[in-house]
Amino acid sequence: MKLSLAPIQSYTHVFYRYAHHHTFGTFDRFFTPFFEEGKNGDLEPKIFPEPNPDLNSGMDVVPQVATNSGDFLIQTAKTFAGMGLDEINLNMGCPFPMLVKRKKGAGLLKKPTLVKSILTSFFNHTSGIKLSVKMRLGVERPDEWKDIIPIINDFPVSEVTVHPRTAKQKYKGEVNWAEFENITAACKHPLTGNGNINTKEDYLELQKRFSTVSSWMTGRGALHDPFLPGKIKGIVYTQEQKKLLFTKFHNTYLNIVKQNYPEWNHAFNLIRTFWHYPLQNNRNGQRFYKKLKKYLIEDEYSRWSQEIISNGTLMNTDITDNK
Ligand SMILES: Cc1cc2nc3c(=O)[nH]c(=O)nc-3n(C[C@H](O)[C@H](O)[C@H](O)COP(=O)(O)O)c2cc1C
């Protein structure tokens, strides 16, 4: 079984992935949040430090792109391949209306001819670089994938990750595993399932139902509970281990952020995102997070983080009433 960390813009960036991997080592693969084409044809957000080899070594990292241009996809894939990353993932799921309107992200699900032309140019102009896609079921309807999967089937796409919701649902509401089941029958490529895997039990249920699917992805569940991938893989953490590991996770993250952003103002924004999800799991955490919402200078932050780690509130990373 292969377990991947989902791309979550602003959260699962290179520093988070680095700290997670060097603390827990429980994810098999990491997807970067998507890059887009900036005004001058550059990558947005700026490519560095995302592919910095020092921050990615020993990890399986797949960069993701949201584009509707075959040329841009090819160019970006080649840029990343030059940095040692031999797979690129095409985003066909982002539900932001601005993106959908511009025929990007989930917007591509409505444009089978465009998808065909992007895939044709990619496979005509690259070799040795894998292309995978991450998609939703549709924009408005959960059966819109039926126009897209047959096209994807005609190309040597390496893998199809499906988050079985429509773009209209954004990130809420029922995950439509019945429609995912239809995709397992229709799609010729290896599939990855993604959506609301928040506990080990969620994973076990899906694994039982979809015994032919051997690759799963979790995003928010792992952000809420960084022990989740380990639990899914059968590790049982004691409270003492959890405290030690979480301390290491935090310190690794803090150090790598500070090395790259020596100015506290910059570092602090990234530190806030680190705590956002783990502190939504219970009321105590939410109360603590409020203190962090306003700006803390470095000394205040040190006291705040020591308090929260030592008082045990954080150790309750198991998902409780966060939904
Ligand atoms: C704030 C936020 C940002 C996201 N950014 C991306 C992204 O950059 N690329 C992408 O493919 N999916 C993105 N997603 C979707 C997730 O990768 C994932 O498909 C979705 O959250 C469902 O999985 P989960 O329930 O395990 O979180 C984002 C989701 C959220 C909530």
C-alpha cells in the first residue's frame, strides 16, 4: 500500500513535508501544492525553495501544475526533471471559480477536447517524464468524469488520483465513493483514492471496499493529526512517544523555516500555518490558537509553544469534534 500526502496550498509546502518526513517517515509520497504560470511565464508561486534538493532528498516528491497549456506543462515538467523529479501531476480538480472559469483545475473536466490536446502535446514532446493527474468527479455533476476518463485511458498516464466530489461541493459534503467505484471499473490506469481519510478506521473501511486500489492519499486528516499515516500503517504511539515526536516535528519545522526565512515576520506566517489544523481538534486547542492568531514576537512564541507542547493539549491530535 502506498500512502501520499495530498497537496494543500499554503500548508503542505516544502518545509512541512521536510519536517514530517524527517520526524515520522510515514508517508511514501508527497505532492506539492500546484504551480501556475505567472505573468512573465515564470512559475507562481516562485519555484524555490520547493524543489531544493537539500530539502527533498530521500523523499518521493511529485510537483503539481494547474494549467490548460500543453506547452507550459511540458516546459514545467522539463524544469522539474532537470532537478531530478521525474513525474509531474496535472491538477484537474481545483474548484476555485477563478481557475475553473479559465479552464484550469476542475475547469478542464468540462473540456475533453482541450484535455486531449494537452495530453497529445505532452506525450509527443517529452520522454522519460511521467504524467499523472488529480481530478474530481465533475464540476456540477458527479458523472462528468465519463467524458474525461476515456481520453485519459488513451494516453500512458502513470496514475489517476480521484477526489470523488464535484467542484461545486468544494471540500465539504458527501464523498461519493459509489461514483469512485464506477471509475475503478472504467479507468485503465492505477488509481489513488482521496477524500476524508481522517482516521485509521476510515482507511480500513475504504481498503476493504476497494481491494484493488492500493494507493491512498490524505490531506486535512494528516494535517489535523500528523500521526495519522503511521497509525494507518499499524504504528501504535504511546502518549510519551507522541510528545517526543511532536516536539521533534515542531523543532524541525521551526529550524528549517528559520534557516530559510531568518526574518521573524516571514517565518511567523509559516509557523501559524503549522499550528492551524492540529489546534482545531478540540476546544482547548482552538483557545490556544486564538493567542497565535495575533502576532507574537519570537520570545513570546517560544513561551507559547513550550506551554502548548508541555501541557498535553496538543497530544490530543486524534480527531474529535473538528468536523
Ligand atoms: C486549503 C486547501 C488547499 C488545497 N490545495 C490543493 C492543491 O494545491 N492541489 C490539489 O490538487 N488539491 C488541493 N486541495 C485538495 C486536497 O489535495 C484534497 O484533494 C482534498 O482536501 C480532499 O482530501 P482530504 O479530505 O484528505 O483533505 C486543497 C484542499 C484544501 C482544503
